[in-house]
Amino acid sequence: MINNRIITIVIVFYKCTLDKSAAFRSLDKQISNNLYKLVLFNNDVSTVISHNDFEVVNSKENVMLAGAYNYAL
């Protein structure tokens, strides 16, 4: 925690599922405290992802990396 703030981590998905994402699989095992907020941002309109423990955004259009990061701000 930096200055009593939670660190937000954004993983942006496009044509990738949670089980195929090395970044997600690694962070899913590591994040077990309240220091981090994980946002799973899906830019692929043809796929819907879901997860019970982390915030998931299934975008209605591909807003690219900038759109995903701006969402998290």
C-alpha cells in the first residue's frame, strides 16, 4: 500500500480467456490481500468473461488499452 492507497492492476483481454492468460493465472495466485484491486477488462465483444473475486468489465466495443486504463482511473 502506497500512502494508504490501494494499487489497481488492470489486465486487458482481447481474444483471450482467463485460463489462457499467463498474467491472470499468475496474479490470481498472488493477490490474496487488500493491497491490490484487480480489474479484468475484456475488449473482445464476441466473448464474455466473468469472475467472482475481481472486477470484470465486458466492453461493448474495443476501446483499446487507453480506454481500459482510463476506466480504471
